[in-house]
Amino acid sequence: MRYILSFALMICCSFLLSLYMSWWSVAVVTFCISLWLIKKPLWAFVTGFLAILTLWGGLAWYISAANQHILAHKLAALILQKDDPMMLIALSGLTGAFTGGFAALSGSLLGRLLYQKNTPVAEA
């Protein structure tokens, strides 16, 4: 349940924050949410990766579909050297997904470092 909540929070907060800030605001959101909610680093990465992949891939597809993929066709031909707008949309989604995934992993690892129990070190 915690992962579903963090997934939904990452998508909603990232969308709202990216309306007013730069593209890297998704990293701040996924970092803070995984610092607060997610304890296991692997699940933090997966949750951040999938949340931002869903958000950026969905937004890229929605924006591209609104104009019948005209701009995506031209940019795909220019950047990828082939006329495949869906590959360009997937590349956009993966760029954001890795950004969100690694930021969430960093937040989870920092949370693990900060909130671990202080155990005394035995002297030799």
C-alpha cells in the first residue's frame, strides 16, 4: 500500500511542480517522497522509475497526439535519423524515468542512513 501511495504522490506532485519549475523538479519530488515513505532502495528505484516513466511518457504522447504527431515526426527524423515518433516519445519517457529512479534511490539510501538505529561499535 505504501508503494502505491508513493507512486501516486510522485506522479501528482511531479506534474504540479513541473508546471512551475524546470524539468529536474521531478528529481526533487521523487527524492523527497522516497526519503519520507520508502525504506527499501530497490523498491524506491522501481517506484520512482515507473512513476516518472508513466508521467513523462503519457504527457509526451498526449502533447504529440494533439497535433497528429507532426512535430514528433520532424524531430524524430532530425534526432534519430528515422521517422519514428513513438521511439522519440519512449526516449523522452526513459530520460525522465532514469532521473526519477536514481533520485528516488538516493532519497531512500539517505533515509536509511539517517534513520538507522545507532548501534555502539565494539572496541577491539
